[in-house]
Amino acid sequence: MRPLISVIVPVYRVEAFLPRCVESLLAQTYENLEIILVDDGSPDGCPQICEDYAARDGRVRVIHQENRGLSGARNAGIGIAAGEYLAFVDSDDYVTEDFIEALYTVAEETSCPIVQCRFAYVQGEALHAPENRVWKIYRGDSLMSCLYGAEEEATCFVVAWNKLYRRDLFGEIRYPEGRVHEDEATTYRLFHEGKKLAFLDRALYGYYTENSGSITAVFSPKRLDWLTAHEERIAFFREHGYEKMLPQAYRKLCDACITFYFRCTDEVEDAEQMRRELRKRLREYTGAGAGEIAKLPWRTRAGYRLFGLSPRIYRRILSKMQESA
């Protein structure tokens, strides 16, 4: 018999979307599943929807808990999961009927403890993934470097929800509670634990968005959790022998300070204080990572110095350069 696979679904204020998500999981061609619905103190009709599904299908298990956030819900699911493999699906998203089957097949063929697929932005339409058995294996530095690729590609690697994981990877690893950007703080640790990953080139996961086009997050002070996650990642790289990743890691951290600075408009609460904090952090990063930043292109290094002197002049020069490009 094929192994049990646990699918963990955090649930909070998604009563309009939850049935679509759960139905996509109940329709999986891989049937030896347990579907763990974690009601994270949802104040709407979600708790009853979860119970209704548990009564309908014995593969559905329900946890009701006080609100602990996305990380707390995932951790609760991990804590009771009985499967040899784990997958995460967000409750407003949905997957193709062979989402689990396809990822498990690649896991068996490659002996990779983590397998991931592509995702598609969806708005409720049917999700179709043409048959494609092409996969590629990443290891070590090449796997970690995927976290620093082009935006959508890097997103594909860092997120929790387009992957199948061997359960034992989570022995000492959990998502940080009380923080956002929990994937940024966790996925690289799973990569290190698993040593290798297989990437199946099919979009089996539908990431739901109500608006078409690109998604731009509204800036808030919680975005500093992203910086904290990357500070921790750099410390981890130093400790575990990923020194080749440090120039890219510092560049992403410094670039984020500048990006966040300009997104922190006057409408943001405590905007001026936040901008001072971001400039301070950039100085700290360029100081602590001076040796690694020295390996970056000179224009990048010059940009950091110019921003440190005057963000206004930096922005003006950057705009002119973009106009002439």
C-alpha cells in the first residue's frame, strides 16, 4: 500500500473559498490521504464547514484552536500529522486532481525528500496542467541559490504550499509564530535538512487572487519580519558552510531596505521612524557584510553609498537611469 500523505490546511475567515479548496483535495487521484483542517479560531462559518467535511469523509480531520496565525495553524497540523509525507495548501487556494499523485511519483523516482511544482495565479477558473514529466534536481549551493533568482522563480522555491515534504524533515523545524514571512524563515532550513529537491515543471497549484496582474503587498511595519528572516538566513549560511551564498544574501537584504524605505509612504503609521530604522539597518548590513558586498558590481555598491548619503538623490538618479534604459 502506498504511504499515507497528510495535507495541512490552515483555515481562517475563508468561508467563501474553503469548500472549493477542500473539494480539490477530496478529488485527488492519490487517495491515501489525511486532510487536516486547522480552524485557527475563525469567527465565521468555517468551523462548521470543517466539521461538515469531517462527517462526510473519514479522511478529513479537524483541529479547532484559538487564533495563532498561519504559522501556528501549520505547526498544529504538523504536530498531529500521521503521514510519511506532508503537504500544505492555503484555504483560499486549490490544486489539480493529480497534485499529490504527481509530486509523490517524482519523490519515488528521484528519492528526493522535497518535491515542488510550479503554481499559477488563478481567480476561480478551472486549473489545468498539461501532462509534463520533466523534472530537475537541485542540491546544496545550487538549491539555496534558487531563493535568489528572478522574483516569480524565487517565490516558487521559498513558499511552503507547492511542495511535498518527507515528514521527518520537520523533526526540529517549525514555522515561527507571531511573525509574517514565515516561509522565508523556514524553507531554507528544510532545504538544508533534505539536501536535495526535485522541481516538477507543471503548474499543479492555483494561488488565488481576486485581482488580475501582479500582486503588490501593502507596506506595514510587519514587513520588517522579512529582514529578520534574512538576517537569520545569513547567520545560518555562515554556520553551515554556504559562504558562496553570502554576496547574494547581503544584496537581497540591502536591496530590501531600499525598497521598503520607498514603500514606507507618509500614510504608513510611524513612517518617519520606520524610514530611519531602514537606513540604520542598511548601514549595519553594509558594515557587517562589507567583505561580501565588495564582491558585488561596483554600481550596486555605489548605489548603497549614495542611498546612505541621500535617499532623495538616489531615487532621482535611479529614475533618470530607468528612463534612459
